Amino acid sequence: MRLSLSAALAAFLAFGAAPAFAAPPPSLNFSVLRNGEPVGTHVVQFHGSDGDLQITVDTNVVVKIAMIAVYRFEHHDAEVWHGGHLISLASTTNDDGTRHKLSVTRTDAALVVNGDGNATRLPPETVPASLWNPATVGQTQLVNTLDGHAMAIQVADLGDDTVKVGGTPRPAHHYVMAGDLARELWYDASGTLIKVRFKAKDDSDIEYVLK
């Protein structure tokens, strides 16, 4: 499956170009770890080709203490892309009892965003913060995929690295995102996201590790 994201991937950083996105597998299945212990899954599925893509993102996390669930996070995101442009996005989220609903549609002039009943407009080439897209590291602003608010970011390139995927070392490129969204991101040579790391609100270490 060849994915055409030419417009989104034309973005350049001050330190170089965003990684090229070639042909990921039909799905990316991540284990979600909290302080090294598995607490859930994060699955990205790709459908379509030739520049017409439908992408779903599902995250399910349950944190337990003494076998009792103390935190739950459930998120479903459905995106439609055409020729490297986001056409629409719809998501629902249950963040430990706080629910969010988001819809994003593209016009020629803007992304029309309605998150939790609040409407706004963002530049049409703004990329959602679903992170699978390597063009993410070429942005200065992302759309929050829970409630649609704009997040200002800065991205630094930390260079080449190695990440274990299924127990096998895989060459990767390492980026650090700061600002309204703090994440460490690793993409392989094809532009496929293979690892995410960040601090949770309770200061625990969260990792998404590709299986």
C-alpha cells in the first residue's frame, strides 16, 4: 500500500526535512506501558491507497492498583485524507469519566473544528495530533484530537537512534516535541511511527511500543 502524503510531507524543519512516509503495514499495534508495565493498547489502522486514506486510531488504557481500576482512557479517532490533506476527523473520548466529542471538516479556507460544542477555525493544512503522520514533526501547531483546540509546539531533532520492535533492534529517528504537547517520537526510515514516550499527569512514564 503506497500512501500519498506529498503535500503534508513537503514541510521542512529548520534542521532538515520531515521523514518520508512510504508504506506502513495495514495496522500499527502498540503496547501502552506505564512505568514499564502494560496498561493498554494503541492501534492505528490504514485503509485505502493512491492518496485516499481512511485511518482509525483506538486507544484503550486501564490503570489498576491492587486489582482495582483507578483510571480509564478510551479514545476512538477516524480520519479521512485525500492527496495528503486532512478532509475530516471525528473522535470520541472517555478520559476517566470526562467525555469529549470532536468533528473536523475541511473547506478550501480552513479546518472547521467543533469540539465539545465549541466551534473554531484553523488553517487548512493543520495536522491532527494523532502522531502516526511523520509530517507531525514539521509543524508548529497541531489539532488536539480530543477536543479540537490548537496546540502550539516546537520540535527538536535528536538524530539517529535504535528502537526494539518485537524484540529486534530497528534504526529510527528521534524527535522531541515541547510546548502545549510534550512527546518524544521515533519514526523508522519509512516514516512509520514506532515509539512514543511522555510523562502522564501523575508524573508516571508512559510509552507506546510497537509490537
